[in-house]
Amino acid sequence: MAAYPAWDEDGARLIVASLSHLEGATLPILHALQDEFGYVDPQAVPLIAETLNLSLADVHGTISFYHDFRTTPPPPRLVKLCRAEACQAVGCETLVEELAREHGIVVDGPGSEGRGAVESVYCLGNCALGPSALVEGELLGRVDADRIAALCGEPR
């Protein structure tokens, strides 16, 4: 995962200002902030609301509605694990249990300090090779708990 700069309010203001002219600017602004900093800091909410003449609730509601927006810095590595029906049929739920039991990794829980985190997604389009995962844009098939733990940087 790319290293992101620390949250910077002045940098955020520049991003918001540069995109505020767009129709429906909220989503492009949120995406740009997350692309720049790795997450949308809660300090951005009043900045966006004021610039776009929206309520705080409107901006917060948009962030919380879309599951891909983060409001905290991302872990060093994020593993997206498919938990859709086809991957369930080939054992992804058993894999989730093994991750917790054997590796102490809770899917959809916080990553440990310096380690990656595993997040549920529903269909990566790799159904024939499930269970599937997506790591830094690379689609992986037939993953198991040991491989996921290694991808998270589990100490050996």
C-alpha cells in the first residue's frame, strides 16, 4: 500500500477548492481527499460543508453511506476478502474462522499495530478460483488462512 502524507488541512483546502466547481462535487472531493491522504479526516467534514453550502449531516451521511470511504488512516496493507456466495461455497467462512483462531486476525476488525487488516467484500468476480482476495490491486485465487496472514505481515 502506498505511503500517504499526514493529514494537512491546508492541502485539504486546496483539494476542496479545486473541485468545488463541479456539479455534485461531494463525491469527487471525498475521493480526492482519500486518494491524497488514504482516508477522509473528520476535520474535512465542516470544510466541505462550508465550501459546498451543505449541512454537516449531508457530508457525514455521504461518507458513512459509501463503505469505501475511511475516516481513519489505513493499515499498512488491506486485504479484501470475498465473502459472496460462490466463495462461501468453497470455504471462505471457514477461512474467516481460521484467521481468528490460528492467527488472531479478525475480519472487519482493526489491524494490529504495524500489520495489515482484512476487510469483507462481496464478489471480486473470481468465482471459479475462490476463496478470492484483492491486495493492492492484485486479484488472488484459492487463498487460505496462512496466505492471508502472511499478506497481513504476520510475524513468523
